[in-house]
Amino acid sequence: AIERWQEIRLGFRQIERITADSQRPVLESFARFVGANRPTAQVRAAHCVRWQAMLVDARNPRGGNYNPTTINRMTSCVRAFFRDEHDLGRITRNPWLRVPTLNVPEARPRALSPDEVKRLLVAADNSGAYAFRNRTLVVLALRTGLRESEIVRLKIDQYDPDRQQLVAVRRSKTKKLEDIYVVNEVEQQLQSWIRFGRGGTNTGPLFRS
């Protein structure tokens, strides 16, 4: 049933293969919980509620390591499976229809305090032979909001000093290309790194390990 559903999702639902593959372990986890040989028509709401509770229970070795947002994403995957089974007429009742989602507390983004920023910069400055590079990395991350994975992929030719931008930066979360402004402290630090710290040619990674 899982293989069939994946093909439906790829075709009718038009999702990407990588998304379908990422959902498979969740479906397999649910199938193991209710019994791998249990027909989908025999899955009841009670099974769904107990599986959700298992994911929440910190004392259960098969669950307990997930926050409410992750659990809701996992249950959303299984909900979609049974919704499609119902819509295609393979089951007469969707067992997930009346199972509530978990309440997720509103996330409150937390910025670093001035003291924490200062300690980060001091730690970078005290990192020996890599101090110049590390301070540049920290300043770039703090002032632009770029993730570590995004910074380490930067090429030197992506920096355009005339436009004061890092151009065509691929964001990890959205996969979109964005131009990132680098001004003031970031611009000064980046130019100093390229001129005095990085060395080498005008090609290749912006930061070398």
C-alpha cells in the first residue's frame, strides 16, 4: 500500500520524489505500530490516537524524542495517506478524520544578547591560526542571518563589492537564490578577509578550511 501511495503522490498529487521518500519512514513506523499485516480498512481512530501518544511519551523508547511540531508533521503524513485511501475508495472510513492535532506553543525567536555576541567574537579572536577566518564567519552569520551551511558554500566570485552584495546565495530552507547585502561592519570584515586573510586566486571557496 505504501508503494502504491507513493506513486499516487508523485503523479496525482505531483509532489517531488525526495518528499515522497522522506515520508516513507513515517508510514512504515505507523504500519509497524498497528501491525504490518493489518489492512488499512481495519485501522481505527484508537490506533491513531495511541500512535500519537507514543510519539509524545518520553518514557517510550520508540517515541518521546519529538517536539509537538515534528509530531504534527509526522501525523500529517499519515493523515494524507488515509485521506488518499478514502478518496480513492479503498477504505470507507478515514480513521484520522476526528483525531486532533497537538497544540504547538507559539515560537518566540530569541536574539543573542550583546554580551553573547561579544563572547562569540572574543572566542573567534582567540582561535589561533584561524582567528581571522573565524571572526569573519561569525560576523557574516550574525549580521546577515546566513546559516552555516549557506556560508561554507559561498564562492569568492559571489561577492560583488560594487553592489555591496553576496549574489545568488542559495538558501538552505527555501532552495531559492537570494542576493544578500553586506554593509558597514560586514563589508569591512569581508574585504579585509579577502585582501589579507584568504589569499590565493580569485576563484574557489570564499572560506577555506
